[in-house]
Amino acid sequence: MRRLWPLLSILFLAACSSSGPMHKPTPLQPLDAELLVTKQWAKQIPGNRLDEVYKRLVPVVANEVLYTVSAEGVVYALSTNGGKRLWKTDLDTIISAGLGYNDELLFVGTADAQVIALNRLDGEIRWQSRVTTEVLAPPAANGSYVIISCGDGEIYALNSENGLPLWQLKRNVPALSLRGNSTPVIVDDVVLMGTAEGHLLAVSIYNGDPLWETTIAVPKGRTDLERMVDVDATPLVIDGTIYSAAYQGRIVALSLDSGRVLWSRDIGSSAGLVADGANLYLVADDSYIWALDRRTGATLWRQDALAYRNLSTPALYDNYLVVGDVEGFLHWLSLEDGRIVARYQVDEGMAIGAPIQVKNNVAYVRNEHGEIEVLLSRNINDVIAESASKIVHQWWR
């Protein structure tokens, strides 16, 4: 989560375990594609090597607008219909975390310990607030609160209207941890946060008082590296159940009310989780992709063809799962059995670190240089049938 050199962070995430040997990405095998992936538009966002360090800056899609940032401090609003720039704001600072948002504002965290709120309509700065250290997780916000997780373990609640501090909570930080923080999650009047100590914490949104705390992973081993158990994956909450995972630890299902463990599996993950009506999907530390039954944690399928490719947080795309990898490839997997049905390279050699955003069956992808590409996938048989129909129609005319 914190105090870890960027290069070491990349190496740790690429390893199969903290104490095991480094693994080369599994070579990609020839593929009989079932989907045709096409580029709708792309935007070259000016950036520099800072974007390789802060490569998990999350774009946001809302109300037909794509909001994105560069690590060097520029925030963009682009139309989802073709990528036309609606506004641009240069904050003249290093953006280390973002984007968070509510109905009116965007929120970013900076490397020099600031939180900045911008108007979503025109990019004007609404307020700036000082915190203790670098912010390494996107702010979480609702209409009244902005929750900030800082690199030194401090957690802040700010007034979303003016940035004034409302409460502050201090957490311990291990000597060594992953670079990045778990994104806080607001559920009604509860704030959920993963910690570098391997815990999931629930606090009151009104005053920061702890409600419960559950251990997701217990440090093991003799070295600081072996004992890293960060809960970096953003907690997922569905129908009163929380799903959370820890690096080198396990995935658990918890009761939102009490933090009681409903089931657990020894599958470590820092990439993140997604779920549909019945199943849970996650990328493990070794880049194996798992599908689990949400109710019991039972394995439905496991895909190992992308092992050690340092996969991104998975995203749901219609009846498919899509992940990005360290070489700039996107992979579409069938939700039914995990088979890989399509592949598309966004930019050769440019890793996809930021979570892929999917809206209305369109994928918005940000690579580690901050460039945006917008993709549409369609079933190849449907494309062939449509083309044949057009040919027949033109022939009859």
C-alpha cells in the first residue's frame, strides 16, 4: 500500500509469491476468436513516466462523459461519442489517486497530500484540502462525505461541499507493503476499508467510530516481504454480503452487519473482484482467473492460460469477463466456462494497470501512459450474418 518504491511494487505484483521465484508471463497461444473487437475511438492523453508509476489512475464514465487524468496533473472531460474534449483543467501537481465522484464533483488525491474537488460540468476547482501524506486510492464520495485513505495509514472524512475535515482515523502501517491503497467503499452509513495489516475495517460514516474489524489474512514467514498481506482489492458489496481479498491471503465473504465470515478460500488477490447475479470472479496473485459460487465459494472454473501476466482488475462485459495484461493485451473470457474468446492489443508493451470501465457494452481502457482507447466487441457470427444480409439486400436492389 505505502512506502514502497515503484519498481519494487511492480516486481512484487509480478511474482507468483513473495518468496518464490520470478515468473515470466505465460506466452499467449493461438486463438479461435468468437468475438470481433473494434476500436471506436482513441485519445492520446499527454503524459510522462509518472504515469508508469501512478498507472492505476481510474477513469470514470458518467452521463455520456469520460473523465480521465494524467499523473502530471491534468484532468480531462471527453464525450463518450467520439472523444471530443469538453474541458481540460491543469492542476499543476502530481495526481497520485483518482478519480472519485458524486453527482456534482470529481475528486483527486495528490502526491503532495492534497485532495482537490472539481466541478463535473466545467472542471473549475471547487475546493482544495490538505491531508497528511500522499493519497494512493481513489476517493470515495456521496452527497455529503469524501473518504480519503492516505499513505501513512490516516483515514479522513471531508465535507464534500467545502473540503473541511469531519473526522480522522489512524491505522498502523507495516514496514513493507504494496504500493497502493484499497479504495474505500460507502454503503449507506458504513465505510469499508482494507488495511495493510490484512484486515477489513467497517466504521461509521458520521464519526469514524469502528463498527467491526475482521482479519482477511494473517502474515506468515520470516521476512517483511513474505509477511505482506495487504487488502488492496476494493471490497465488493452485494445484498448485505461483502466480498474481500488479501494479497498472499484469502478471499472471504462477510456479513455487512457484523463482519462475520460466511465462507473463505485460500486464494490471494490484490487485483480485485467483480460479480454477476450468481457468481464471483477474481484475478489471483499468480494471474489465474477464478469463478466462484457467490453463496458457497465453490469453484466453478479456473483459467490458467494467462498466468503471471500481471492482470488488471476484471470487468464484466455482457456475457464475458475482460482483463488487461502487462503487454497491453485485453482478453475476453466466457463467463460460462472461462475459455478465452477474444484478444485485442491496445498498445504494444504498454501495460494495462487501471481498472477497465464498461458502460453500455463499450470498454474504456487506460494504458500505463494514460492513453485512452474505446472498444466494442461483437459476436463474429452476428457480424458475418449482418454482412451477408447487406450483400443480399444490395443484390436484390
